[in-house]
Amino acid sequence: MNHVGEPIVMVVATDRYVAEDVAERILVTYEELPVVVGVDAAREATHWVHEDVPDNRAAHHHQETGDVEAALATSPRTLSWTQYIERSASMPMEGRGVHARWDPDDGSLRVHTATQASTSVRAAIAAKLELSLDRVEVIAPDVGGGFGVKIMHPWPEELLVPMAAIALGADVKWAEDRREHFISSAHERQQRQDITVGFDDDGRIKALDVHVLHDNGAYTPYGIIVPIITATQLVGPYAIPVYRVQVESLYTNTVIVTPYRGAGRPQACYAMERTMDRIADKLGLDPAVVRERNLIQPEQFPYDHRLTFQDGRPVIYDSGDYPGLLDKLRALVGWSEADALRADARARGKLLGIGMALYVEGTGPGPYEGGHVQVLGSGKVLVSTGLTSQGQGHETSFAQIVADELGVPISDVEVTTGDTRRFPYAVGTFASRAAVMSGNAIALAARGCARRRCGSRRTCSRPTSTTWRSTTASCRSRGRRGRRSRCARWRCCPTPCGTRSTRRRSRRRSSPSRATTRSRRWRWAMRRGWSTGTTTRRSGRRSPPARMPRWWRSTRRRGRSTS
């Protein structure tokens, strides 16, 4: 046991009260060991969290864009200091919960869980419980806020509750209370940052060296994504000629750390903006002026920071006007009148502070998401995607996208998220990626439906999937001879459909083989009463014709359909 709140015993009872009474009767004998709390104690490594990691270092991350030592040595001025960011508890109003139901007849398992990654939980359950993936269903209903704490997967309860349901052959449910969530879910934030900056007399940064000690708790189930984001997002909107960052992710006897409310970006912003303020204080300059002199200029875009982001892609800013953004900010808040306001407040015995912070946030990371669009005969449109919702308004956003693409009322669009029965593969909800990833996938799927409606053979590109089930609203509407019919309900048809030109183009695109043609003739004949060894209703022949009747071919030439 490596931290307070780590589960060691599971009790299954008829209700929560009985389970808590039973848990109080369980006696556990502990051998107390020295604890490691805080990044400083972890770095000293006087005591170990894990016996096989004597230096308490879970990982070391290093990125560098030049010779920092030389740049600092030649800088007119330098500053060095150490700052700390304390831990924060991940506290959504709605805690975690799991419900599992086992069907012994067909060997299927259905799990409802408060998660931000239902498909990943499904894969973990199937792997750990040795079940076939297609026999496991995971559903993430409206589970309230997540903020990152529910992106970690799988939590122990997401495996233990299904395991108990299978063993007992009964539904099993678990829901944590506020105390359980506080001491045993996840935390974030805590870092020590050792910063050294070199700059000139105008406040322009020449070199920046940052050493981060990151507290990842007793385990690293989600890797070191948080400190990597700190390292790569620290430069923000500024042009830093030479930059070096070293991150040590350390074990402590505390609750695990997972991405939560910014996932390392607040720590990065704090480091960079405190650097700007310290330079301004040292030179006696306006903090806004120091920031302005270090901003990436519009003509420098696309700007390559020569860093690698959490998803393995380079940190390249494609566009922006950061000086214009700063000018707008100063105008909106009345930055130039701040000194007068502060003087007036001081005369009245009050203190008034003002500050600013600029940052660039990396969002929409991959690797993929999918969207599924199904149009029913009633005109209703069913949309599904694998990522989950925690109150972001996905249902409204995705419904608007599909309604715009297909030209249907938004009230006719039904959206389902986080249900592996409807969409089995996804990554999850985090890093402001839902609209970027799933939104675009759903838009492409909707366009694929529109193209199918118009008779096009083109299909949308991966990772989307589309299904067409409509019969009553078919775009290939029929018309009398000499009359061109157009789909009146759907606006996706750029030209009249079901015409001779469309059919001739389709025939030219694909020439059926001789075997395929023979098979089509046989099916046509059987639909009209041909059968071997009997007299047919139409011509009295006893076998299928070698070719279609002349009257059928002439009908096809006139553009009619006989089916």
C-alpha cells in the first residue's frame, strides 16, 4: 500500500450500509514505512516509494533547441529563481460510479460507468477478464463533470465490479462518496520549477532554461503526459531563441496524478508569465511592453518552436496576430489607466493589483475519432460517435453539423455518445478535441450520406462510417416518361436524379463480367417466374433465356425501371 486511500479489500453486500458495516469489521495489520511526500523529499531519495526505483524517478524528459549554456553566458542580464505549484484535488460535483450486468445465457457483459473513454474501458475489461471484445458493452451515460479525472482507464472499480457481477451472477453497483473521491481518485498540479533566463536591456529573452520536478504520485497509470505538456507549452506565444527544458517525474506516497483542468498548461503558463513579470521588475518596464517585445510577429508564421508535443508531432504555430491581440487586451481592460486606479485605491487605504497572462493551448490531438450517420425512412437521422459527454453540449453541436449538411431540422437529429453498442472504437474526451475530431468525422459521414442519396459512388474518407437505410425518402425518385424528377425533400441533389445520363454514366463506370451478367439474368428470370423444368407464366419456355427479352431492353433504353 503506497498511499492513503489505495483500495485493498472489496466488499459486496445487499446495500451500501451493510457493506460499510462489514468493511469496519475487517482488520488489517500494517507495517509502517517512512513516507515520501513532496518533490523535494522525492528528489533527495532518502526513502523510496518503490523498492525497485531507488531514486524515485519515474521518468526523465529533455528537450533543447540550442546551446543554452553559451547563450546564457553571452546574455547581458540573467535571473534565476525557484517557484512551487501546490497540488490540486480533482473535484467534479459528480463522483465516479460503475454498474455491471452479466448475462450467463449468451456470455455478454454490459457495464455502465462514469468515464471519459468508454471504448478504452471496454477493451480493458475484455482483456483483463478474458472475454471476447464483442461480448462486452460499455455505456457512459450523462455522468456529470469529468475534467480529466475520469479519463484515466481503467480504474480498479471498473474491473472489480464486472468481475463480481460475473462471479455472483447478479447486478453489482458501486458509487463513491465525496470522501472516497477526495482521498483515492486523482490529483494534479504539484511541481517545482527552477528557472534561469538571459535577456538584454530591452527585455528581449536570449535564452531560457527550465528544470521541472513533477510529482506524479505513487503510480503513473496515465504516463507523463502532464509534465510533457508543461515542457512544450511553456514557450507560449513568445519567440524564444534558445530554450532547454528538463523534466523529472518523481514518485511520492500520494494519490496518482492525471490530466485535470489544463493538464500541465497552467503550470507552463505560470512559469512563462512569471518570467516576463520578473524581467519587467528588474528593468523597471511595463510588463505589457516586455511581453510585446518577445511576441512572435505575424510575418514569422508558420513558427516552429522545434519541440515535440505529447502526441509526437512538432510544435508549429500556423498563424496568429499576437501583437494585435495584446493591443486589444490593453484597450479592453484600460491598461494605461491602471496606475491612476492603483494610486486612488492606495489613497483610500486599499490595495489594487493588475496583471496579464498570455498563453497558447495545444488542442485537438489525435490519433482519430469516428462518426456514424444513419438516415431512417421516417426522415429521422441517427448520429453516434465514440467519445463521451460530460456537459460540453456535444449533442447540440453534432446535431447542428448534421442538420446543416443534410438540410434537415435539428429536431430530427438524434445524437448518441459514449455507447460502444452504437460506436465501438474511439479515443476519448479530453484536450478540447471533440469538435475538432468527432465533429469533422460526423460532417464527413453526413456528406457521405448525401452523396449516396444522389447516387454517387464516392464514399467519405476514414475514420468515418456511414449507413443508408432510407426507403420512403429515396432520392432516386421515379417519373413519367419525358419528365425529369428531382428530390424535393433533400437539398443535397445538385442535378435531377434518376435520369438517363446518370444511368449511362453508372454503366460506363463499371462493366460487369460475363459471369456477373449471367447471374443477373438468372435472378431477373427467377423473379418473373422462370424455373427449371416447369412452364413459365410469360413465354412457355422451360429454361431461363440466354439474354433478356427485347421488350425489357427497349424499356431500359427509354430510361424506365421495371423493378
